[in-house]
Amino acid sequence: MKPVLVQLVYIIAAILFIFGLKLLSSVRSARRGNALASTAMLLAIIATLVQLPDFDPIWIVAGLVIGGAIGAVAARTVQMTAMPEMVAIFNGFGGGASVLVALSFLWARVIGPGTTGSMTDAIPVAATISAALSIIIGSVTFSGSGVAFAKLQGLITGNPILFKGQNAFNLLVALGTVALAVWAGFLTAGASTLMIGVILLTVITLLLGILLVIPIGGADMPVVISLLNSYSGLAACAAGFVVENNLLIIGGALVGASGLILTNIMCKAMNRSLANVLFGGFGAETATGSKNARDYSNIKQYGPEEAAMVMESASLVIIVPGYGLAVAQAQHACKEFADLLQQRGCEVRYAIHPVAGRMPGHMNVLLAEADVPYEQLMEMDQINPDFKNADVSLVLGANDVVNPAALDEPSSPIYGMPILNVHESRSVMVVKRSLSPGFAGIKNPLFERDNALMIFGDAKQVLQDLIRELRDA
């Protein structure tokens, strides 16, 4: 009776996972989706513990206390600006956990006490393949996520790190990984040689993860994070086959599939293929060799007082948030500014580009934290036709996603990328600390347009100054 009940709980948990994932697709329902998925995970853990013949509760309690404490501290102390880094490192933890599951499985079946010492006698072929996949994908995810974290945190350069023959070398390492996995999995019978093969496989795939992520620049971080998220799910799915746990297979497959779908959405938002993102080294030439990325003429600079005078007569203002808004932690000031405009009879909307910020959904999460009404958050395809009717488009720390070179300059590296058409507004106010380029490392001709007004300064301070000027008007 117990196995039947456990599988029934697994089915319920799987259904909750699916519905939770569906609810996460909308900012309005994301909290309920998170609650459903968390409940499903709790049910899964309880059901798994119930079916174990014997286990030491001390280890379980220790894991819950340590992991729960880390999660609680992270949830309360990590700033919104560091959310991409946290997502990256959590992806890495997921991949690392799958590697540990596969390694412990091999140890228990072949190397541990009471075993025959023969892999062919102890492990079926399907389990061997699953264990190898779990180690390969999990190790790539772990080390790749570590590099992504270091790039986002500024521990290493955010520009692509390239060397001659890099793609060929990566291919050679990947082929070596496959060959080593075949040798360790199917040509090795003894426990000692198996251990050597598994250790080498883990080390090489950790190296492969580093090599795959270092050539990717900051502009592509949203794609990298969603792809690594998919990898962590695939690694968990493979681990599920290793330990023969149906719910782990389902959960991992859901994460893997949703991550791949999100990766595809991110690539379409940049009008680039996944292969170009992974192997193109985008941003290397422009970041280091562009001499005109900061050379501008016809720049019109406004202060908060002049900008507030323009805002006073506006009937439609579209706010375009970018990473600069997150860095300044200006989401609450932005909400206060928008509320003040609405009190004066002005309509306010927010334009959200799919790759604004440094992770998928970064701006949605940021503005939701400030209780910005969901109906005011509009995706790129929804909001683009409205820019022609906007009196003011207020760009807060965004750069590449509003760069008209993507439409007008075939020689530009971002040509063809869908952008927010802020240049079509009657007036465009761009709040930036300086004229420095964005992640793509290229010049933005928007700043030189006749309808563009530059307001230099910290986004939070500028918004607070605008609020003061409007209240005094």
C-alpha cells in the first residue's frame, strides 16, 4: 500500500509543478505559482522519505536547517541588483547536486562496501548512460554557472574572453568527454579504473563548462542564465533516471523544457541564433576596438527642473526601465514618480523589453517589488505601437534595447534586433550616469536625435529631483 500512496503523491506533486509553472508565466499570478511549486516540492520530499527503508534523520534535519538558513538569508539580504547572480549560482547548485547524486550512486553500486567491484555486474546499461549524462550536464552547469556568477559580480571581465582556435579546442574537449564517458561506462569493468574514469570525466566536464561560458559577453547574460537553468533541469532529469525516481524525472524535464523555451524567446528578442550567442564572441570587438562608442555631438542636456516642465503638460508617459534602474535601486522612486504623474491626470505605462536587465524577467520582478500595477507593465510587442502617441518616453538606465541602430544601420552588430521604439515619441528623456555604451559596447545614435534629452545622474536621485520639482510646480 505504501508504494501506491507514494506514487499517488508524486502524481499530485507533478500536477502542482505544471500548474505552478503555468502561473509563473505571468507577473500577476507568479506568487501563487511559486507557492504551488513549493508545496509540490514539500510533498515530494515527504513522499520520498516515507518510501526509504531506513535513513538517518539527523542528516535530513541537518540538510533542512542548513539549506533553509541559506535560503532565508539569501531571500532577505540579496538586493534586486544581485538577483541575476543569485539565479546563476542556484543553477550551479542544481547541476552540482545532480553530479553528487550520480557519483554517490556509482559509489554505492560498485565501489562501496559489500559490492562486487564489477560495474558490468552491478549497473544496467540504462543507468550507466543516465549517470554519465548527469555527470556531464551537471558539471558543465556547475562550472558554467560559476563563470556566469563571476562575470555578473564583476570578479572577472564581463567582456568575451577569446583565444585563437577556441571553438575548435572546445569541440575537441567535448569529443574527449564523450570518448571518456564511453570508456568509463562500457569498457571498464574494475572498480579502480572506473573511479579514475569518473574523476577524469568530472574534471574535464568542469573545464568544458568554463570554456563554454567565458566567450559570452554581458549583453548575452539573459540567454546564458536561461540556458544554464535548462541544463540544471536536464541534469536533474538524468539523475532521476539514475535513482529511478519518477517525480525527479518529471520535475527535471519541466525545468529543462521551460528553460529551452525561454532561451529561444531570448534569442528571438535579440534576433540572433543560439549558436551565435554561444560561439560568436559577441561584444569582443566593439567592447575593445570601438573608438566612437562615446563620441557624440548635438547632445541636449536637461536638468530636473527643465524635465519637470516638459512632464507637466504630458498626457501619456511611457517609462522604459533598464539595468541602470536596478543598480540605483530606484524602483520605489519610479513608482512614486508615476503615481504623482497619474494624480496630475497623466497616463503612465511601462515598456518591458525581453532582455532588459541581466536575467529573464528582471524588470518585471524589480517593478513588482515596488507594487507597480500589473496592467501597466506592457511587453515590447504591445507597447511599440503606443510610442507614436507618447508625449514623453522616460528611459531609465536602458541602452541597447532602445538603440535605433538596430533598425537603421546594417553594419551595426545589433542590426535586426527588435527594440523599443522610443525614438518615435515626441520627446525622449534618457537618464544615464554618462554617455558610456551599454553591454553591446556600441554608440547609441538615439542620444543625438532632435527629440532626445539627456539627464545625467543616478536614476534614483534624478527621479527624486523630478518628484520634488513636480510637487513644487
